[in-house]
Amino acid sequence: MKKVIIIAYKFPPYAGVGARRWGKMADYFAQNGIDTTVYCGDWETKESFSWNKKRHPNLNVVKITNPIIKFRNSNPFFHRISFRLETIINWVFKFTDDGSLFTVLARKKIKKHLKTNTPDAIIATGGPFSINYFAAKLKQEYPHVKVFQDFRDVWMAEYFHQFPTQTKKHWKYIKQKKMEAFSIKNCDDYISVTPGCIERFKHLSTNYPTKGKVILNGFDKRDKPSSFGEFPDKYLNAKKINISHFGTLNFGREKNLHKLLIDFHNIKNIEKENIIFNLFGYFEPKTKEIIKNSDYAKYVNFYNFIPPAEVQTMMYYSDLHLVINDDVYFYAFGSKIYDAFLYKKGVVYLSKNNELSSIIKENNLGVTSENNTKGNTTLINTILNNVSKIKEDSFFNKNYDFDKHSIENISKEYIELLKL
């Protein structure tokens, strides 16, 4: 039996989307006969928010406890103290991200595993990207073990968008530039979730032209309940076109939605009364307040986060799924598109043009706009002129090969790439 170590700081029961890719994929690796061991953080969360509640027998999860996080979670009183302590430790040891201490704490166990179990490959997934750097150092120490860097996001390509107050002279920037180059050099291959992400790593691998592969995210068929119960009229309106978004809207995505709502408001068409936008999750507060106090507030419902099981019900009963990119990370596909694919729902896609835009347009999977008034107006009018067909679920292409985007199939593609 082939053996794989996956180093994933964020892993279920961590509730954020960062745990989803490998929380799902690791289990499918195990189902495909791979002896899979995951080294991850020791996370606490509400049971209803866990991505995976069942695990295959071939999947072993080793949790590394961070004493600072354990201290933080022991009592709300310790929150502020623990964050200050974490800041001091990061400064003293020049840690670059929240995964750095994890790599220190996990090093001894992982090295012991490498010596006693002789795995065939290590997969390190980031961010946080200190995980990838750690795996590259392991490659130097254990050159016979294949190392694959899995990047769910870009590392340094948009650094100053994320940290606008830093400069190229800041120690974190200088250190991470070196870490990124080292991580690409010292691996057998690197993988990312979109072509755009791979393009932004390519300048580091000009001496390794065969490196750099795309393995997309996807949907998990197991997330789809066997039944959905009655229509959730607490959240959705059965008489209207429900355009729903699930997750966080900030870092510029909320601005692009706001543009769409303004353009929607300016269109004179009585069919507008048949449209409602349902936003589940976190929304940037200032823009949210502007929308709530606007003339178009009646077309928008804001809801807090709801557990994944309830999200599946909302996805099933929504008529259209709203997927939004900001103008910087426009090349990201985002996991939300695959939720729409799971239920074969039409997509309302707001993004600068990218590979996903082409897939949607060429296969009639939804409507797209490049976040400008012309595109928004065309998108809105397409919906307004086809309200009855969209409500009947007969307007968009249902014959597309959605199944190729299942994590079950993507995992097989990933295993084939590893060449174990």
C-alpha cells in the first residue's frame, strides 16, 4: 500500500473553507487505497460546522496542539492575553504566519514518521505558507521522499494588497520571498487550484519548466442530503427568483456586489419585483449599512452564517448561485462555484474575465459580468427577461459534465499526478 503524509495546518474540525480541500480529498485518498496520514492543528469547533464527520480506516489524523490556542480557548478572559503572547513569540522567533509555530511543534513527530514509516510522498498545503517552506526543508533532509506543494492561494504575488503598510524592505517580505523561491525549488512538483494561480508562481520555476500543475477544487457528492424537506420560507421566497450567496463578502467582493445592486436599481423593469438577493454569512459592515439604508434594500436579505447542512438546503432551493471575485484576485475560482455545480444551478458570476468566465459562457452555465455597468445591465436584463424559465429551472444547460468537478474524481486525478 502506498503511503502519503499530508501536512495541513487547517483541517476539520476547523470550520473555515481553508480546511475543505484536504478535509475532503484526504478521505478520498484513503478510499482509493492510499495509507494517508494528516498532520494538522488541533482545532475546536461546533460539531455542525465540521466538513467531514466520518473518516475512512486508511486515514490517520495526527493533531498538533498549539499551547497558545489551547490557552486562548480555555477561557474568554485569556483571548486578549493570548494574542499579545502570540505577537511577542512571532516577533522574537521571526515567524512569518500563523502556521510557523505549528511547524516547530510538528517537526519531531513528522521526522519520526519519515524514519519509521517511509512514506512515498509528502503533500504540504498552504496558506499558511510556512507549511510549504517546512516541507521543502524536509525534502532537503529526505531527498528520497517526493514532496508536492499544494497552493490553495498565491503566496507573494499580491502581497502588498494583503499587507499595504509594508514595503519591500520589511523583514517579513524579504524572508517570505526567499521562502517562496526555496519552496518551489525544493519540491518534485507544485500544484494550485486555478491556472491564474499557477501563472503567478511560474517566474520562480523557469529552471524547472515541467513543474506547475492545476488540480481544481470541486464538490463532494456526500454533502448532498438524501432529502431536503419543505421549502425554507424562513430564508427564501418561493414566488421569486432567489439569487443566493454563501460565505464571506469583503476585501472588495462586497463592492462589486454593491455595483450590481446599484445597476439593478437603475433598471426600469417591473420584473425586478420577482428578484431577491439572499446573502448568507459575513458582509463588510460599512457597505452592508449603505445597502440597508438604500432604496434597493427591499431586494436584499442578510443572514448570518448557518451550518453546512442547512447551507445545502439553501443551495438546493435557490434558483441562482451568486459567485463574486474582487478585482485583484479575479483569477480565483473559489469553492462556491462547485456548490452551484453540485446542484446544477445557474451561476451569477461577477469577475474580470478569466478561465472560469469562459467555462460559464461557453457551456451556458450562467450569466457573467466583468463588474462594470454595461456587463451588469446585460446580466440583469438576461435574468429579468427569462424569469419564468429560470424559475422552472430550464434556462441553463443541465447536460454539462458536472461530475468531472466532483472531489471523488479530482482526487483520482491528483493521485495519478503523484505517480506513486
